[in-house]
Amino acid sequence: MMTNEQGLYALFQNMPRPKYPFPDLISPFAQEMREIYYNWIDTDYIFHSEKARETHKKHVLTDIAARGLPFLKTLDELFPVASLAANGAMLDDYFDHCTHDEMYAIRGRCTALLNGQDRKEPTDHGIFRQFYLLRQYAIKCAMPQGLYDKFIASIDNMLLGFQDEKRYMSTNTIPPLPVYLILREDSSGGLPFCKYVAMQRDFRRLPDTVLEHPHILRLHTLASLLIGMHNDIISLPKELNRKGDVINIVKVMHNENKVSWEEAYMMAMEFHGKLLDEFTVL
């Protein structure tokens, strides 16, 4: 295993990166959402140091939603999915080293806040308060109940992915490819975005015969895997040296095929490319 992160970046900097044939769009509410996000960090994430909060602001995680869903008509419509983008990433990082059982309890509390079983605004931890606010804004922007149910079910799946990853992370065990694909589809966080797409352009009015069609659901799976694999490939130099960072397509390819890191990287790129081709056809 390599030990110098700069050396790892040098090794992979000339390797090909994932590319996509999609337009580069962004919501007209992106800057307003950023300002709200900066305020979240200084109010709900005070468990971090000031230096850590300033670093987090530079990530501008709400832009994930602003770029992924550029056609939402109002700031209120952008809020739930932007909150999820920022808060979900924070939750994943903050609870990175918790156990499977601890993540099970965290998931249960988050789900109760999302589905309204717990209607009291949390005061103990900003991460949980953001899940409470997500529900309030979904109600405020009149998100159809059926669509909201699909959205929070997909968030629960994401948290389930975080939870089940812990079994492999805690033992520093790289999962086999079929297990990786199940975990990464959920833990990438892509599924909630796929469900929320229907909030754009009045797609929310489409019946479940369309929204739950096998063709559409396969697109959701492919998008989620592409998002996860893209993150794996880009973050590989950091993750190669970190114990427990085993949910990575390059590490899976390296472990299963007993090849060099460069070869594993190219095998991961090829696998990603085949999924992108399928997505483009569908």
C-alpha cells in the first residue's frame, strides 16, 4: 500500500477521468441557497471548530442540488434536496467511524423526523434538525404526499447503505463486487435525487405507472451507481491510505482481479463507462 498522498495524486493525475454528455446547468436560486447553507454551518454545525466550518463552506455542497435539479421553480422547492445534499454528506462524514448498531439508531431517528413520527424540532444536534427542516419545507412547497413518501423511502435506503457499509469498514474488508454494487447504489445518495426529479416541470403529476416503471427505475439505479463510482474514482488517492475506506470500485477491482492499482483504475473506468453507455441508451 502506498503511503505518500502526493505521490498517489501524481500517479493518477494523468489517468483518464469520467466524462458525461450532459449539459452544465445550474439553478437560478443557487446563490441564495449557498447563503442559507453558510448560515446552516454556523448554526447547526457548531460541533465543528470554526476552521472546520470555514473549510466546509468551501465545499458548497448545496450546489450538488442546484446543478442536479436546475429546473425547480422556487427556492422552497430547492431547499429539501439541497439540505439533503449538504446534510447527508455531513452526516456520512461525521458518523464515519460509528458502529453498525449506532448507525441503525441514527437512521431510525432521522427516518422518524422525515416521516413525521417525531414532530418535535431537535435541539441537541444540527444534523438532526436539518432532517426536521427538510420535512417542513417539503410541506411548504406542497410536495405531493405520494412523491414525498418515495423521496424519504429513498433517503432511508441511503441511510441503510451507510449502516450496512459499517460491517465492511469496521473490519477493513473490501466487499465482493455484487455486494459493493448493492451498497453503493444506496450509499451514493443518488436515489433521493432521482426521486426528487419529478418535482421539476410538473413531472410530479405523472402517475406511478410512469414514475415506477422498470425503465425509469433502472435509470435510477444507473444514475446512483455512476454517482458513487465517480466519487470513488476521484477520491481514490485519499482513500487508498485510509483504513476502513473499502467501499471503492477501484479497490474492489484491485482486490478481485489481483492487478496493479493502475490496471484496477482502468478496469473501474471501463465498468463505469459501460453503465454510462446503458444510461445513455435508456
